[in-house]
Amino acid sequence: MDELSDQKLKDYLDSVYIISHSFSTISAYRIAIVNQNKTGFRDYLQELHNIDELKFVEQIKQEKFDVYATLRDHVVFLDTKITNQSQLQQGLHRSKGI
């Protein structure tokens, strides 16, 4: 992704840390958004909608996306990418934060 997306992600994770003061929470949120297994929310947006999370937020504000349908589709995306049930549960829990 580009530098702006990465900076926005860092800013978001910094704000999460201010609230939680937990590095494990930061790690879980980061994994929910980007990870090496290509199962993060950023990967979902890129693969299914060909946009990044910044464009997604813009389009949500313009009501071009149904948030509930997007969450449902993200769960389906995770289910197709993650075969281990406990990893899927962890992915779903992490996704709640974003």
C-alpha cells in the first residue's frame, strides 16, 4: 500500500494504544488489518473491491457501501481463506475491533 495508508494505519494503532495501553491489542488490530497470510481487512478490500481502506471510508460516507453487507462479505472472505477453526474465530474477534 502507499505511504498515506501506512501512516493512517500507524495513527489508528497509536490511538488504540492510548486507549488500551496494550501491545497485544495493537498486534491483534494490526493483524486484523494487514498480515502476511493475506487475510487482513486491507487484503479483503483490495481483492474484492480493488480499493484501500481510505477509499473505503470515503465510500462509506457517501453511502456507496452497506456496512452490514461488507461485514458479512468480510466474514465469508475470512472463512474461505482460513481453514483452521480456531484461527477463524481469532480472525473474527480481531475484525470486531476494526
